[in-house]
Amino acid sequence: MKSFFQLFSVAGLALLLFIPASLVGQTDETNKKIVSAITEGNANELAEYFNTLVDLSIPGKEDTYGKIQATRILQEFFLKNPVKSYKTSKQGNSNDGSLFSIGRMESGNKVYRVYYLIKQTSGKYLIHQFQIQEEN
């Protein structure tokens, strides 16, 4: 009986160690795909990681949009502002498990600050906030 409890304790500890590592891997993979979509200026690929509703803020538009409408707005933005380069400058996690990322995007002769927030929803990490602001 004692060995059963020892085995159960070891299995429980292994499970506790595995779960956070797998969640970190999932957010890293999601974040890599989001960065790739931004770098390519690909609104459709980016939209794969949108929550059903997204707080979207870009020059001239700021509101909470449905996934389809947010995608169309970003398609128009990327068409008018083709991405030359994108580089992540800061990332972090909050206590609730969400991830934020701040980056710098160059387009034409303009530079933009890009911010997004990813939260876990129904077992997937999805973008809940996405902002593009022109730097001065």
C-alpha cells in the first residue's frame, strides 16, 4: 500500500511539472505563428488566433470587433501599409496566464508600435487585444 502512494505521489509531481511546461510550449508556438503573420502582413493568418471578439486599435479605428470584421480591417491596413520588418521588443506573462507582446513594425517611411494580448480560451491561446500605433 505504501508503494502505491509513493507511485501516486511521483506520478502527481510529474504531472504538475509537465502541465506548465506544455502550456509554455503552446504559448511559444502560438506566439511564433502570430509574429510570422505580422511579419508577412497576413491578416488571414493572424485571424486564426483571434478570439471571437477582439479589442482592435489601429490608426483611425478603435473598437471591439467580431473576428471577421477585425480581419477585414487588418487586411485593409496591411494593404495600405505593407510590412517591411517586424521585431518583438518585449514579452511577458501575467499571473492569470496571459501573454503580452510589444514590437516594432516598419512600413514604408512609418514606424508602428504593435501590442497584443493572448489569453487561454477553451484550451487555446487566442488574441484578445491587438493594437497598432504610429510612433512619432
